Amino acid sequence: MTMAPEAPAPLLRIVSLTKRFGGFTAVDNVSVDIRPGERFGLIGPNGSGKTTLINCISGAFRTEPGTVLFRDEDITSLQPHMRTRRGIARSFQIPRPFRSMTVAENLMVALDFAAHEHVSVAQRRDTMMGILTQMGLASKANAAATQLSQVELRKMELARAMATHPKLLISDEAMAGLSSSEVDEVLDLLMSLASHDITIIMIEHIMQAVMRFSDRVMCLDAGKIIAMGTPSEVMANQRVQEAYLGT
Amino acid sequence: MKRSGAAFWIGAAAFLAVAFVMTKVIGNQYPFFAGYVILQFIALAVAWSILGGYAGYVNFGTSAFYGVGVYASVFLVKAFGAPLPVQILTAAAIGALMGFALGLLTLRMQGIFFSIATIALTIIIETVVTNWRYVGGAAGIQIQRPPVTAPFDNYVQLLFFIQAVLVVLAVAISRYIQNSWIGRGLQALKDDELAAECSGVPTLRLKLLACVISGALLCAVGAPGAMYLQYADPSSAFNLNYSVSTLAMSLIGGTAHWIGPVIGAIVLSTTQQLLTVTISSEVNVLVLGVMLVLFVVGAPEGIIGLARRIFHRSNEGRE
Amino acid sequence: MTKKVTEAGSISRRRLLTTASAGAALAASPLGINLLQAQGAPIRIGMSMPQTGGLAGGGKPSLLGIEIWRDDVNAKGGLLGRKVELVVYDDKSSASETPAIYSKLIDVDKVDLLFAPYATVPTAPIMPLVKQRGLLLIGNFSFQVNSKVGHDMWFNNAPWGPADSWAASFLDIGQKAGGKSMALLSADQEFAQNLAKTAREVAGKRSLPVVFDQSYPPNTVEFSSIIRGLKATKPDIVYVASYPPDSAGILRAVNEIGIGGSVKLFGGGMVGLQFGSVMESMGSLLNGVVNYNSWLPEKSMYFDGTKAFFEKYTKRAVEAKVDPLGYYLAPFGYASGQLVEQAIKATNSLDQKGLAKYLRENTHQTIVGPIAFSPDGERKETAVLQAQFRGVTDKNIEQFRSSGKQVILFPDNLKSGELVAPFEAART
Amino acid sequence: MDLLLDAVVTGVLLGCFYGAVSLGLSVSFGLLDVPHVAHPAFLVLASYGVFIINEQYGIDPLIAGLLITPLFFVFGLIAYRLYYETFEKRGSDAGVRGIAFFFGVAFIIEVLIIIQFGVDQRAVTADYIGKSWRIADTRIPYRMLVAFAVAAALTIVLTLYLSRTFMGRAIRAVAQDQEALRLMGANPIRVKQWAFGIATAVLGIAGALLIIVAPVDPTLDRAYIGRTFCVVVMAGLGSMSGTLVAAIILGVAETIVTTMVGASWAPAISFAMLLGVLAVRPQGLFGRRS
């Protein structure tokens, strides 16, 4: 592996990634590097390929052609759980809790299966409670996942992702359908996670949140990158505005 | 945890001891004939729910595994005169292989598609056995039992005890899985396969494991069936009844805990045995149908779910 | 319906039953009560019978036949001064149910005599058990189930006789009519496969070429392509071993596709063409078919009591919702009863060995004719009829009650007519 | 060669019959995702209904089938309501328990038929049963031609209904996206109930066909569970014409194997085909899902 001496090596490197469904190209030749510690915003209108792209990163979809490198390792053909163990975690656009379990058990699955080093059950419980406290869910630890409110579900998804000890966290519209105060709550959470040395890719429709959060923003339309840069640069971009306002 | 483990093994040992003592003190053969059938269904239901209950993959092919177990024994007896333990172990090995194949199916299919694929598999295997003249083909085959070995003085008692051992084995494995990381992983993938993967659960490996264990046990349980009947024919060995009964027993008992299929199998197969020797007519089939409908409608979590709810309610009442 | 007996208290004194104390506990019959009841206790005959599942269509009329015998014998005062009772369980047509049922009959119900269930599959698993216990068993239309077990207290009520006689008699008829080749079509199920096997063997012995030999799976819907394939081989004799649902399908296909002018003889082992509802719905399609049967309303078939039996059966079949004709199985169920009745009366006891000895050594008069057994427990001589359907019209079940609709071609002593050949000519 | 041609012709006709008895399931399972394993039991029930009418009044079985369709439609409405209230409404795990539920229902129907009619097989009479149409050397049974015609008519009617009428389009929409339908102002539950009613009503005619083609007995439904689901899954869920085509493929494969290899291998072949399709193209040959 050769590394550019001046810039830090990218944490995640996507090279010419393409994903087709039958005749439909959902992601079209996308290349992008994500730097360690970055807060990366991913925007684009509905159906522009955002979720498909992160499905390719997390391994839910196989890509062909295209390469995904994580910490200089080619993970293109790895199964999702292997990627999780290497440090890629994600939340889902529509929350996917383990419905038959409590909140604590949801997190324990991630701790049991994705934890890097062997730690005792007691330690894992401590870690779990730590994450829940950080997320403001400590009081709900023994509640059934099905009894959570929408915002609690979103938080639990993030907490479960955090329990895998990620280096890269992908948050897929974690604020959709929340009230503005709840949006702020979740946004603050993500900010605090980012300050704990976790790289975050945030997919979001709520523009203020993206603007406030991101170091860098990428906009997709019809599977292609149409803009990339600082939040204000991207928002000023003519094509982005067209894509959002519609033609 | 530790204490309940000790209690479980004491219970299991006591169960086997009772089964053994029964073969010594009861001279009447009927309890062993009927008991064998009940034990067989307990083992089948427990084995089935390792895949069907914990992992949520509904296998309609119980009769395929059972039938293959029976015919593995028939073949071994006819070709080599193999003794019963060899029959059971070989059947388990074949069952594990079949389970592995079934596990590969889960790569591409979920939900009812998986179930339909297992039906297809059953019909294919039954057709192959039906056309296999060496083991009798469609005409069926009569098999001679070897002389019974000590400490038993009757072959049916021996089979009864062996089936009791298989029950303990199946329950012990099921219990171990439930309490271990395997069980939590299966439960997670049952709830949501993608979310489980993204939480680090190796879903494919766990599904294969569940399929292999479940398949090996189902076949092993079928193996002594050849010696029990001393006769085998494809339409009896691959009877749809095994698939439906096993499914019904697991659902009626509840699949969230290993005790569920045990209870369900005891309730349903005892009822069936009793009905056979009491009402004994088409009403028998009617009872199975009505019980199935009543339980899935009225007690979605099975008997253990019902028990839990009642327990909770009485607790709340006291507080 | 069936009378089920729950109260215990039989006085059977069979050696094997005196062994277990726990068995006695289950049956809950203290010795004292037994002695008190000695005179009044009924003689109990235990059996399983397919009353649901694929064999129920045969099991139910068979059971009705046995019940009519029970009522007749009780009306005459019973046996040994005791009433006769039946203990009947449903085996759901399945082999896996019968071992437990017969164990219950022997060890818990402690019945005095055992009858086998109708058909081979449910009977096969109980043979070793009954042999091991040294018990008398009256078979009920199972086929060659004792050949490997070799139980010397087994007596089959069916008219089969020696294993190959069935195929032999059919091929005799065909060869006499000038048949030089045979086609064989059989269901992929046990009874049909056993018939097909003997047919192959007999054809082999006679160097009769088998030009077509196929099995078809259960639940086959459409026989057109099979019949076309069969027709293409231009056989002289077509031997069909089929089950009730398929027999109808095969005959329909034969009628629609045609079978070709070469065929002189068609049929042989089609199960189902003996059942009233099937015969009624097939109607004129049946004409020309030569098929096996066990009893037919031809003059030669009436023995002492036959007529009276069918009068009773016809009445009771309606309310029991079973085969209105009941020729095939019901009289043989009655005959099973007659067999034990005569043996018990002659030996004046219920001793199983004695009864078996009597049954083996004598010829017994029944409503289906005289019955004598060979050492393997099958009939000494075959009494399987081969009969040709003639002049059958559609939608009329009553026509089958008169003679001449099924002309008996074999055996010679019961013969009521000659074969009309070729097959196509016999169809009009 | 002639035999092969015969096999293909017979196979197409047989396939049409399979298609006709599977069309209802293609709606109930294919479009509505109801794991309707009692479908064949309903089918046999319809056959017995046709049998009574034919036996009592001598009415042609097909007309008898038409006569009982309204009854079956209502029956379907009630059945779906029950299913909905107990499973779909409660949400989770409807699949497994739904299957068990319908198995229970199938057993109950089986026993009720036995109690009412006994265990003997039943057949109907009509002019076209037992006769055949001659072209050159080939003879084709009329009853199979009836199966062909009925299957074609049912497929066309259902396809037109699903594409041309408001309710039909709503039914297809409910299969794709319930929310969208709600936004259109339709009640998805009502739509599904209606669709299930139609799926069951179709069984009236399919049941007539079943008893026209071959005699029926109370436990015949067990033989059709595998077959009908095989057809619907192979076709891909919810396509009516796809169902017919898949059924024809199945029928032709069965008869060719019967003619060339031997009838005893026929079931293995058709289900091996199903497994192959599931493994390679899980969405089926003409599936709606991408």
C-alpha cells in the first residue's frame, strides 16, 4: 500500500462503485474518500441512490463493479457482519430493532458478536449501560423494543450501532419523522459521538441538520455525484437546487 | 444460571432413570409402545424448533428427515446388518448433510418460500426412495429385529429407552443453544436478518449450524422407527402427518423456550394416543384441526406464552 | 357405530397375560371380580380398522361385515354362552399406528381374539408382535404379509391363495384368447407393486414378453400420456394393478384415447372397481374390463347364509354411509367371524393354539364358500374371481345387484360365462 | 416422435388444468401474501358442492360451479376477515401461525366432508366426460379441452379484471404498497377482503374442473398443496398469465418425463424444477418483485 505522505490516509475509500438492479442503475460510478474523524453529510432527492450507496458500504448489497476499501483493506467481497467487526456500523432509515428483545438485549447482541476483544459479561454489561446512559436511554434498558417511541427507537438504533465499537458510523435518516426538538436531541448525540473520534456519515433530508453537522457534504442525483464540498458550497450549487426543487 | 444447570441435569438423569426403571418393573408392553411414539414426537418437536423456533425458518420437511432416518436404518440393516447405534449415528450424519443443503437454501429464500422449498425437497426425496428397489421401493419392506441385548429383555423397551436418551440429547442441545451466543444470534436473525448482520452476527454460519443440528437430530429420531415398526414403506415413512404434527406441537407449546415444544409434544401426542384408543374415528383428525386453530388464534405464544401471561397477571394482582 | 369397550374384567387365561403385575394394575381388574363375572363376561375380539385416510373406503364396509356377524352370533346366544364384543380402534390407514394399538388390545384391553386391520400396510408391523406373543390372528385382505414372518397362527380371510395364482389365472385367460405379449401398468404403492412383481415372475416363467412395464405415482391426475405410451407397444394382454382413484382415471383415459385392436384382455388387478360408488360413476366405461373380485352376485356365489347377509348389509350400509353394495370386503369380514365361531364351537375353548390347529386342519363353510388353509395361512387354492363387465349402463348402482353384469371367467368351478375378446369388441 | 408430440399436447392441457386450480392461490398468496395452505381444501369442498348439484338436479358441473361461486365469494370474505382479525392486525409472525391456522382449517374441512359424504370417491356426469376428439391418429379427451377452455377464460377474465376495473387496480396496488392505496382514499383491508373473496369465488369453477377431470375424495387436497404452491411460486407472485404459463411448463415437463423416463419420476421432476427456479430466480419466472 502506498500512502500519500502529506494527507492522512482515508478511513473509507470508494472507487468507481456501481450498483444495478436489472436495467436500473441505482449508483453510477461513485468514487469518494472519507477521512478519519470527518463528519460527512450525504444528501440527494428520494431515489437518488443514497441508501443504496450505504447498503453497498455496509455490505447488504454486493457491488459490481467497484471497490470499497476500509482502513486500506479491500472489503468489497466481505459479508456485512465482517465489515461490522472491522468497524463499520449503521442505523436504518426505517428502524429495525430486534422486536422480541428488550433494549438492553438489543445492545447485547451487538456487544456479543461485534466486540473486538474478549471481555467478561460483567464488563459488557457496563459498556452497554454506559452507551445507554450516553444516549439517554438508561431508564428504558429493560423495556421491550416494541414499546419504544419513535425518537427512542432512533436512539436505540444508534446505541446498538455504537455497541459494535465502530470507527465509522453511518446514520441513515435518523431524524426522519421527528419533532424539531427531537431532531436537535439526536443531532447533539451525533455531534458528541463525533467528538469521541468516530467518523460519521449522515444521510439526511433535514437541511438545517445537515448544514449544522457536516464538515463536508456530497449530493447524489440519479446515482451520480452532482456536488461535493462544504455545506454552503453544496447548497449554493445550481444543480443541487434544481435536483431538490425539481425540474 | 449455575444452579438451574445443575437442576436441569439432575432432572434429565432422573428422567432417564425413571425410563429405565419402567422397563424393569412394568411388564405390560402398551406403555412402551405408546410411550415410544410420544417420546419420538417430543424429540422431533424439540429438534424442529431449533431451526423453526429459534431461527424462524419454518421447515415443512420434517417428514423428509424422519423418512430418511427410517430408510437409512433399513438400508444399513439390509446391507450390513448394522446394530442400532450405528443406524442412529449414520442417520444423524446423513441428516447433518441434508441440513447443510437446507441451510444453503436459506441463502436465497426466506419465509414461506423456504417452507415451500422444503415441501419440494420432501417430495423429491420420497420419489427417489419410492423408486429405490433395494429398500423395497413402493412395495415396502419387512425387517427382522436382532435379538435384544441386556439389560433389556424386550426390544420395544430398548427402543423406548433409546428414544428417551434421544429426547434428553435433543433437549440438552436445544437448551444449550438457547442459553448461548448461538441462541441470541438466532433470535436476532429471526427478528431481522439484516440488522443482525449489521450488528456483527454471522447469520449464514448460524443458520447453517441450526440447520445441521436440527437435521441431524430429526434424522436420528427417525432411525429407530424402522426397528419399531419392523416394516417400512415410503408413504408411511414420509407421511405429511410428521411435518404438520411437529409444527403444531411446537406452536402449541410455544417456540420461545426449549420447554415449549416439549410441552406441546406431550399435550398433543398424548391427546392423539388417547383419542386413538377412545373416540377413534375421523373426530381424531378434527381435534388436531380444532386445536391448531384455537391455539394459533387464542394463544399466539403457545402454552408457555399463556402461562407467562397468567403468571404476570397474578403477580400484578398481588402488587 | 363401533361399540367401544372400556370396562375391564375379561377372564382370559392366556399364559402371557399372567406375567405382569403392572399390566393388571392398568387394567384394574382384581381377580375376585374376574371370577364373579366368569359366566357373563363377553368374549372380546380386538382389532384396528382404517376408518380415516386412504384405506377407509375398504375398512368401513369390512368392519360393518364383522359387526353384522357379531349381531348374528349374539342373537343366537353368543359363543360358549358368552356374548361377543368388538373392540375397534381407528389406525388412520397408517402403519405407524398399529403396533401401539395392538399392544393396547393385548396388554391393556386383554382381548380374547385378534383380527387384523384391512389391508397390508397396517397389518405388516403387527405380524412380528403377534408371532412373538404366540397369538392367533385372522388376516383381512393383506397380501403376502406372512411370507417372511412365517407365523403359524395366521389365517387370511382373503381369497388370494398362492402368491402367483392371481397373475397366473389372469394370464391363462389372456393366453387362451391368443395373447402373445403383456403390458404391465402399476401404481407406485405396495399392494399394486406386489401384484406387478408376481405378474413379472409368471410372465417370465411362461416366456411371455413384457412389452411395457411402468409404475405411476400416487395422485396422478391424467393418464392420457401413459395410455398412449402403452397403446404404442401394441400388447395383447394389459395387466393393470391400480388403486381406487387411479382405476377410474385409467379407464377414462382408455375410453378416450383408445387402447388399440391388439388388446384381447384388459384389467386384472384394479382396486376400486369393486366399490359401488366407483362402479356407479364409471358406468359403461367398465364394459369389457376383466378384473379381479372376491364376491359377485352370480348364481354360483351363493352359499349358506349369503343372501341373508346381504339383506342385512344393504339396510345397514345406508345409515353407516358405506359402500351400498359391499361385495368386495363385507362378506369376508363376516366370514372372519364365522371362522372363529366354528373353531370355538368345535374346540369348545378360547385356547389360541387349539383354535389355530382346528383352523389349519379343517375346511370351513362360510357365506363366501368353503375355506381351507395351507401351512402359510393363505388359502389352499385361490378363489380370486376374474370377471368381465358386460352390458353396464351409466348412473345406475342397482344394476350391479343382478347377475350377468360381471361374468365370472375364473375359477372354473364358479364360472358363469366365457370371455368376450378382443377388448374393444367387448366394450359395445 | 409422435409420442413426444402427444406428450406436449397432453402436457399443455394438463398444465391448463393445474393453472385453473392454482389461479385462486395466485391471488390469495401471490397478491395478498396470505399463506393459504387450505386453498386445496376449499377446492375439494367446491368439488363436493358441484357434486351435490350435479347429483340432485342433473345440472352440468360447470354451471353448477358457476352457481356456487357467489357462495364461495361470501365464504372468502368471511375467511379473510377471520384471518385478518387474528393475524394481520396483530402483526408479527403471521407467517408461521398463519400456515398452522390454515392447516387446521384444512383438516376441519376434510373431516366435515367425511362426516357428510363418507370416504368414497365421487364423480360427476356430463356429456363431455369420457369422450374424446379425434384428429388424425390422436385422440384428445374432451374434459381436458374443457379444462383448457376454462383455464384460458379464467385467466383472461382475471387479468382484465385486475387491469381494467378500479377494484382490480386497487387489488394490484395493495400488493405493491398499502400506504399509497390509503392515500388514494381506499381502505386496504376492504380491498384485500374483496380480493380474497374473488380468489375463493374462482375456486367454485376450479372445483368443478377438478371433479370433471378426475373423481375426488375428501383427502385429495393433500395432493394439491405441493402442486398449487409450486405453480404459483414458479410463476412469480401475482401474475395471472404467468401462473398459466408456469402451470403449462409444469404439465409439459411432467408428461414428457412420464412418456420418456417413466411416470414414477414425474413428481420429482416438477419439484426439482421448482427448487431450481427458487434457487436461481427467487422472484419466479414472471415475478412482480425486482
